[in-house]
Amino acid sequence: MKSLTVRLDADLDLVALGARSGLLWTRPQADDPVPVLAGIGRALHLEVTRPGGAAEAQAALAALDGPNEVGGAGTGAVAFGAFPFDRTAPGELVVPEIVVGRGADGRRWLTIVGDGSLDPDGALARARQVLDGPAGPPGPEPTSYDLRSPLPPEVWRDEVVAPARDRIRRGELDKVVLARELVLHTDHPLSPPAVIRTLRDSFPTAIVFRIGGFLGATPELLVSRHGDIVRAHPLAGTAPRSADPAADGRLAAGLLASTKDQGEHRITIEWLLDGLLPFCSYVDAEPEPTIVTLANLHHLGTRVEGRLSSPPASVLELAAALHPTPAVGGDPQGRALEVIAELERAERGRYAGPVGWVDGAGNGAFAVAIRSAQIDGLVTRFFAGVGVVADSDPEAELAETRTKFRAMLGALLRP
């Protein structure tokens, strides 16, 4: 089984294509040479044992690389993956039969993976067929929605967040990130392409993805690797938005001035720099965090960039080394994960895990799968998380989850 990559003159709507086919990655940042990848079909599945199986999976993917008239990140054999939050649970990479990509420079390409003769014209016709076909599941749209909280909000506040905060005050750990779950039941299946379209419109600066039934619009880049350049954009520290511009400005300024949020953010940045340093000849971060503004929230964010040592580690290896960061796990990592397992009373699945893509050369990008949902037939599960530190107020943390839930609720409960 080998790949063939050719230049593509046709200008397809790749977001619509990936939203319909079930494999999509789009990151509208200027520093990303591959803003959109859409995959069709399944040529191969690669199991990734964790946390130590990245090298084996990367070698198997590299063995698929064949003739490539385009070159560069995102060309050749490409795999998509969304891994569980539990870093010891196995993950899976999907190598599509067809990948259509577009770079930030406007280049377009088509990659086919298979045995025997590979037909670019037939692959392009198949992509057009997907775009011309139905945009969602057959049958009527949902007419009834039943939203449930498996753990009552007040129980989560008093029996999950408050005990965790008290442990931090006793010196057992510095921070733990706790997630709250909602479950949506519908009478007819949701349409993933429609959810993707709403997320894309509502969060134009976010990384929008779909890996089968798992989809979302996350603002947080875990790590990207292009050649020997590595980048990350961790977020930690949150404030709500306001419809009033003056009030919204005060909320953003308050977030920058918050000792709690600045401390929480600094834990994540220092941890990330320590995690990247063994792979890099140099790595550095912006001196101060800046405000990252989304439709419903302000976050503190800091851009990190470095140059990888030779030979450069693959993005799979980097993601394995960095996940979970203190922004979604806590600090120290081991103790925080123990507290999550003991107190949270929910199975996160792929929520807050690494989601992204990798090519045969080890280039790629993985985000942190927050602002995400898992759609399984008539049942959709999604989460919102908060960082708990010594001066956290459990009621305020509960209110923060309600604010964060609005991002996915707005897409899932669209008219």
C-alpha cells in the first residue's frame, strides 16, 4: 500500500467536504502552512499504544509515502487521530483513502492511498460526489431535545470542586482541572455537517475538526511541527464575555490583572517549556500572556516557539510528551490525574485529549479537544472543564462551566 500526491487545480469547499466525509482539520492561523485537510474513506487504521507507541505508528505511516509532486507538510500519506484523555489508553490513527488539502499559500493537492493503480481523476470525482450528496443523516431533523446532567450541578460543585480545592489548600497539589458532563438525547440524529457549519461561523479563529462522531471547535493548539519548527499556544485562565463593549473590556482587563488566572497560566507555560526543552535546541515563550477572545469567552494565551534538535521528533512524539498539560490535567501531573480519577465521576473519553493530523515525515498539528462533542446516534456527550487552585470559589467554577457549555449548546441546539 502506497500513496500518490498530485497537484489539484479544482477549488473544492474542503470544510464542507470534511464535515460530510467525517475527517476534517482546519486551522485558520497564518503560521500554519496547512489550514485545511479533508479525508475520505479508510485505507488503514494504525493503533498507537500509549504513552510510548508514537515512533512505531510514525514509522508505519512513513512506509506508505510514495510519489509526491507537491511536497511539504500535509502531503504524502496523512493520518487523522483523536486520542482519549487517558494517556495510558490506546489511540487510533485513520489513514484516509483520499486526502484533499489546501495550504496557506493557496496550493491545493490530492493524495490517494491504496494498492495497485491509483487514479487521481477517480478520486476527485469521488470527492465531488461527497459534496453533491446528502449533507446529513437520512430522515427528519431532531424535533425534541432532552438535556441531562449525569451529576447534579450542586453535587459537582460541593462534592467534586470543593474537596479538590481543599486538597490544594492542604498542599497535596497546586492545581487540578475538573470537567463536568452534559448528555443530550434527541428523537432523530443530529447532523454533524450542520454542527460543523455553526461552529465554523461562530468561532472563525478556532481549530475546527471532525474525526467520525467526535467534533468541535477548539481554541487551543497543543503542538505543531513543520520541519524543525515547533509551536504551541496554551490557554489557561478564563473570563466571560459581555454584550456591552465597556463591560467586556473590563472583563478582559480583569482577567489580565487576576492573580489567580495569571498563576494558573504560568503553571502551564513553565510545564510546557520544560516538556519541549529535551526535544529542542532552543524554545521560548512570549514574555506575557495576551487575551484570546472568542464569541463567548476571554482566555489568557501565550505563544511558544522553538527549533527542534536533529533529527526532529515527530508531532506524535511531541504530543505524547506534552499531553495532558496543566491546562486540562493539573500540576503536578501524576497527583492531579489521581484526583481527577477519584473525584470527577465521569469518563472523559476523547474530551481534552489530543486531536489532529500527522504526515509521513512527522509534520502535523494536534490541538486540545476542548469545545468538543461526541455524537453517537441519538446521544451526544460533551464536557466543560475548569482549573481549580487554592483560591477557587466552587460556585464561580460552576458558573464558568455554564458559560463554556454555551459554545457547543449553540451548535447542537440550533433552530
